[in-house]
Amino acid sequence: MSLAVGVDIGGTKVAAGLVDEDGAVVCTARRPTPGRDAGAVEDTIVEVVGELAAHARVCGAEVVSVGVGAAGFVAQDRATVLFSPHLAWRNEPLRDAVQNRLDRPVLVDNDANGAAWAEWRFGAGRGESHLVCITLGTGIGGALVLDGRLERGRYGVAGEFGHMVLVPGGHRCECGGRGCWEQYASGNAVTREARELARSGSPVAHELLRRAGGDPDAVTGPLLTEAAQAGDPAAREVLEDVGTWFGTGLANLAAALDPGTFVVGGGLSEAGDLLLGPARAAFARSLTGRGYRPQARVLAAQLGAQAGLVGMADLGRRHATA
Amino acid sequence: MSLAVGVDIGGTKVAAGLVDEDGAVVCTARRPTPGRDAGAVEDTIVEVVGELAAHARVCGAEVVSVGVGAAGFVAQDRATVLFSPHLAWRNEPLRDAVQNRLDRPVLVDNDANGAAWAEWRFGAGRGESHLVCITLGTGIGGALVLDGRLERGRYGVAGEFGHMVLVPGGHRCECGGRGCWEQYASGNAVTREARELARSGSPVAHELLRRAGGDPDAVTGPLLTEAAQAGDPAAREVLEDVGTWFGTGLANLAAALDPGTFVVGGGLSEAGDLLLGPARAAFARSLTGRGYRPQARVLAAQLGAQAGLVGMADLGRRHATA
């Protein structure tokens, strides 16, 4: 049995898993992301891979490769993290640093590339020749799979859809810009809008505020989604607004790329049709050439929170055996 | 000698040329685009091809193929025009209609695909693995050449960059949307802004208005470019504003696609650095991850107004001999 490790490094947690050739997760390991210290993140990667390798040996198997997904700009060499808005990496030679300590082939890629690859290989994107995958989390991650190949761009940093400007001069973004799509359609946007609404004193937000114990800053994405699912009108409004912004951005991507399918994953996608319904409506409403062109499907992702590590395990394995 | 015909059908004129294997134009033929009547456009194509074929015979050569570039959405089959905002085509089987009358292999493609292909094969985009080509004319046309292949999308209509929304709720666009990029960065945008400025009565626009004989509606794109080149401050402001919008949109495309090179052609690109200077500045200023990533070059196209027909001739020839 050939097992590969996939590691998904997010802004708040490191999730790793032992993954077989069919994309099945044999077991997992988790740690909080250790602040912004690059060395500490490396230690954590080495630690979780060690833990999973020990588990593999108990099963009589070996770990053949390690794929590390990073929330940042990864260079074409798939070794260097050029920049991460949420972590300390700046031109960080992450692959070599980890590979030297693990004595196994290591590959580094953007986390959204990992998730997209998993959905194309094993999930909602199977069989699609022109796939755009969106990870709706704290921000927006994205990736393109064209004819079964991840399209990384000239320098490796394609797919940063969340940082396309949709509202010139709009909300400041962690990337340094203003009005980026992810400021209007992401977990962060939901939280900001929901707190602002809760703070407004509007009667429509009364129940939402009650759920948050009277403290607007206690409104979180999951709390809002739960309230919306229970029928709370203010929470539904927020998801509708954010979904509409999301759909407008999808129409922009369709104008540029004409995909057959969008697959939407990430934490915020758990709001399901409360978010994707308005998104599909706004997408159909804003698409250029609407009525005279076949329209891309907008599907929910199938692999949930494990998509990133499953994809990175598969990419790492392919690279090691290529 | 193997000669191919390329035909470029724009909103106002049909330009055709006899093109050799190295992309050199042997001779050309031109007609005004006959209104919005699909049948009359077909007649015009047949007419110009006939004229050029007669010329080829005089040179002792035969026309081996015909490539037709259309300002519209061309389906994946490269035979059907799904929709054209400026012409009468709606699901028009243009290739078969023309091929039946010409008795030669015919290929239809989007006009911006033709121009991009020409710049990649023979012009400013040579050798670039990740090329985004923009045609700045009345509107914005665009195309992607990835690893030497035109990327047309799942249904053939990728590259409609001009219809990405950059200003939600902004100016109405001929595509039916609002706030499309081409409403802010194109020949149409230049004309609209220049006329509005001329009409404003502002002293800054006095000289521009004088050049237009006192009539704001007589300000055209070429007149404005000429005034800007002569140093007129109002004309320069307009090109600066439009260039800034153009650069903001380029940064969005770079976020999504990470090209190595943008090539910018089309009539408005003749304003040169008066437009491309501000565009490059806005591009560098709005690019996500700036300072931590290699930055795409923004180059002027090299093939001028003939790019479309040169590219279509080459695409048609390749298709016929494949």
C-alpha cells in the first residue's frame, strides 16, 4: 500500500492526513498554526509528518511523499513561498527546509491548488475539462484545472481570484489593495457585514444580536450560518448580499475563462443554497452574452475541509513518482 | 507558394488580406461592414475572398484556406457565431454558409483570438508561454495563448475580458450589463469622457473644443489622441484616466492568470505611452502581491491593424492542413 502525506497550512490551523492512491484519508493529524514564525511552522510540519509516518508503519506501509499546501503565493518551482498575507513567509525556501529534515520527496503548492486538484480528481469536478475551483474561507482561494492540468501561470501565482478588484476604492484588503472581491464575498465579509448589522440597532438584527449574547463582536461566520439555517431574516440577508457579490465575481471569471464548471468549497460554502442560491442568480444575471451561450454549472464541493490535504497528497505523490 | 486569406469583420469595416506562411501580407481588400444584415456580411466575405483569390492566381498561387475573424462569441466548433453585440448574428452557422459558396476550407474564430494568435506567432508575444493579448478598439477584445495554444474555454467564448464588471452599477454596456471594463477603458470610453469634458465648459477643455470646431460631439478618438500628442492637457487627462482604468483591469487579469506578458493592440493603443504609461503605473499599483512576485510586461502590439487578418489566415491554414 502506497501512502502519501498531505499537509494543509492555513492561517489558523495545520491539517495533515495520510492519503491512499484513491484519495481516501486513512488518518489525520492537526495542530494550531504557530503564529507568524516561519521556523515554528516548519517544526509543526515535521512533527505531523512524523506522527503520520509512525501510523503508516503500524499499518505496514511507508510514506512515499509529502505535499504541503500553503496559503500564499508559491513560485513556479513549487519549492519557494514568495509571499503569504497571513503568515511570515517572504521568499521562503520551504520545500528544501522541510525536505532536508524529512528525507522524503516534498512538494509545495498553493493550498487552493491542492483543493482544486482534489475536487477534479476525486470530487465534484471529475470529468470537467475547464474547471474553476473556489475556496470560500476567510478569504477567497482559487485555481484552474484545464484539460487535467493545474494552470499555475507564468510565475506560479495564477488563481488569486480573491484579489481581483471588484469595487475600486472599496474596503481595504490584507493584500494591500482596496475593493478586492474577497472583501465582499468571503467569511471575513460575512463577519464584517453581520457585526455591522448587529451593531446598527435595526429591529431586523435583534434576534441575531440575541444569539450573540448581545455582543455584536461575538457574531461569527458559523453563528451566522446557523441563524440563517434557523430562518433568521437578518442572517439570511447577509448571506444573500454576500452571495450576490460572489455571483457577480463568478460572472467575471466566466467572461474571462469560460469554464464548464465552478466548484465552490471552503468553510463558508457550508451555508449551502442560502449562499449559492443568490450567487447563482447574480451569476446568471451578470453574465455577459447571457441567453446566447452555454452557462457554467456552479456546484458545491464534495470533499469538505479535507480537500486541501487530499489534493496535496496526490500532487506530492505524482511529483515523486514522475 | 501557399497563400491563405484572413478576413477580419469589425463593427464598421471588413478587412481581408492574402497572407503567406511567414505572416507577410501580400495584398489586402477592404469593404464597409454592410449594416446588421447577416446575409449581406456573407456576400461581402465571398466578394473579398474572390478578389484576393484572383490576385493570387495572377501571382501563380492558390488560396488554400480562409479564416474569418468575427467580433462576437464563436462556439467551440469554430463554425457558429453564437452572438455578436455589434452585428446581427444569433446562433449563425457562418462557417458552413461561407464554405458552401467558396469551395475552400473555412474556419471562423473570434477576432481577438486572431489578433492574439498573430502577435504570438509573428509579433510582440513571440516566445511567451503565458500571453494575454488585449485589443483596445471600440470595446475591449481579448485572448489567451497558453503554451502556444489559444485557450478558448469550455464553450469557445473565453477571453471576453472587456465584459468583466469593474464598477458594479456603473455605465450601461452594449452586452446588457453595467460597469463592464470596456465602458471605462476603450475607444468608446475615451470618446464619452472627452465629449463630456468638452461639454462641461471647463477652461481646461477650451483647446480641445476648439479643435472639434466648437462641437463636443465632433470629438473622436483619433482627434483626442492627436490633441494629446500635441500636448493638450485635457486630452492627456482623458488618456490618463482611461489608462488608469485599463491598468486596474490588467492587474485583475494578472491576479487570475499570472501571464508573463500582456500585449496591447487595437486602435486606441496608437496613443502609445500617453495611455500605456498611466496603465503600467496603475497596474503596478494595484497588482496583488506586488513586490513579492515577478511582474508581467505590458508591451505594445507590433502588427497594427492587420493583426486580426494575419492571425485568422494562419489559424485557417493550420486548420486546413491539420
